[in-house]
Amino acid sequence: MNRKRVNKLICVFCVLLFFLTGLSLLVGKYPISMQEIVKIFTGQEVDKATYDVFMTLRLPRTFMAVLTGVGLSLAGYIYQLLFKNILASPDIIGVASGANAGAALGIVIMGAGSVLVPIYAFFGGILAVLLVMLFANNSHRNSLASIVLSGIVISAMAEAAIMILKLFADPNSELAPLEYWAMGGLSAITASKVLWVLPFFLPGMLVLFLVRYQITILGLSNEEASALGVRVKVIRSVVLAATTVIVSAIVSVTGLVTFIGLVAPHGARMLTQKSNLQTAALSCILGGILMILADCASRGFFDIEIPISILTSFIGAPFLVILMIKRRGWRFY
């Protein structure tokens, strides 16, 4: 697909994302009309309960859904490009498992309702990746394979730690929150949690934007990238650090959200048949759309709120089957 057609496609999906974001503001157990939303944004007087629900719950939740979709999709795209692996996702270097272990530790030590749980989850993800990079750098060959294998090891260790914590968790007050956090969701998102994520999300995105051309070149072999003037080890470390910060910040407040970082990048590649900056942008938009749809479904179609990873898994699993049947050997450059 040529550049102009891809740009038009990006514009179409941007409009769709904008429309679905507006629709998401209307969906929920507490009814809020479009007229009331317009009044809130224009500073007109509305019912206090409506204003409080919209500003403290509905708007932060919708905004966080978009941030989650964009951040996880971009992370998945970068991991797939960096590791030249079409199944790469935030799990591949232990970010998600580390955050899960950190959250589990926070719930057991501090209690399920503690505001410190996201902090434990955030540093759990960061620590997992630091250990992965430490193991990879001390291997005989500092290669992509070493990073992937180290990620598998750290993920296994994190899962073992989680099982131990579940064994000692209070079954009446801690075990259920441990399981629910692992399923992911946006039900507990408030304005304060969005403000917790933004100081990590925005700088991470800025770093990735500044090295966007080098990221694309990293899709080539190490020798080719070095020949084009890219300091492979340095740029790879910077990209992994920025991506880890973004993913850790997101999952520290949402819990584990599966398949978004895997499905959206592949969806973008299926549409463009390329891996470039336009495809990365389209991946972010598709991720936002998928998260908004999943969030609306989780709180709008059932009497109880469904954990969001259940819905994203229902989207992602059939997509993987289609991918296995129709894949044509995409290139990562």
C-alpha cells in the first residue's frame, strides 16, 4: 500500500477512534447524556452527581483506555521489530510478569486496597527488565536470543514468586484481588491514577519519538544497522528502557491486559503490508480502538463488569488462528 493510501487509512481510523472515545463517555451504569457532557465541557451547570461521576470516573477511565491501547500496541510493535519475532509482546522480556509479581507482593504486604500497589507493580516491571539485561550482558554472546531467553527465565521466576504469594495470601481478603488484578481491568481507574501514569508515559513516548528512525533501522541485522551508523547496543538499551517504563506504568494501574500488544501491530501490518513509521502510528490507533471497544463491552453489555483481559483474549485468540493460516512472511524492515 502506498504512502498516500496509508495516510488516508490512518485518518479514517483516527476519526473512528475519536467517535468511539465519545461513545465510551456515554457507556456505563450511571446514565450520562451527550447534552450533559457538552454542558460539562462548556462550563454550564449540571447535576453534581453527574459532574462527579464524569470527571472522576468516566473521563479518566476512557482516557486511560486510550493510553493503554496506544502504549501496549506501540510496545508490541517495537518488541516484534526489535526481536524479529512476530509473537513478541510485553511478556517477552518479563515486563508483564514482573509487574504482576510486584502487584502481588504489594497486595499481600500492604493490603488489597493500598495506594502503594501500583508502585510495587511499576518497580516490579522495571526490576524484571533490569535483571533480564543483566543476565543478557553477562552471557557469552550479547544477542537478541540472550535477551529473550533471559526474559523467559525471569518470567518463570516471577510466576513462581506469585504462586508462593498466593499460597500465603489471606483467602478472604487477598486471594481474590490477586486473581482479579491478573485479569486486568479499568474499573478502579480514577484521575489520580491517570496522573500517576502520565509522568512515565509521556517521557517514554518522547524518547521513542526521538529515536524513531533508529528503531526502524534496528529491524535490519546488527551488521546492517551498524553500517548505517546506528549504535545498536546503545539504541536497543534506550528503546527497551523507554518501552519498559511505558508498559510498567500502564500495567501498574490496569493489571495485565493481554493480546493488545500482539493483535494491534499485526493488524496494522496486515493493512499496510510494511513495517515503518506509518505502520507504528496505525498500530497505536488500532490499539486504542480495541481497548475502547473492550472497555465498553466489559461495562456495558453485562450486569457485572467483565475483566478486560477476558474480552481481549476472545479477540486475540481467533486472530492468532487467522494469522497462522494466512501469514505471508512479513519483513521487519
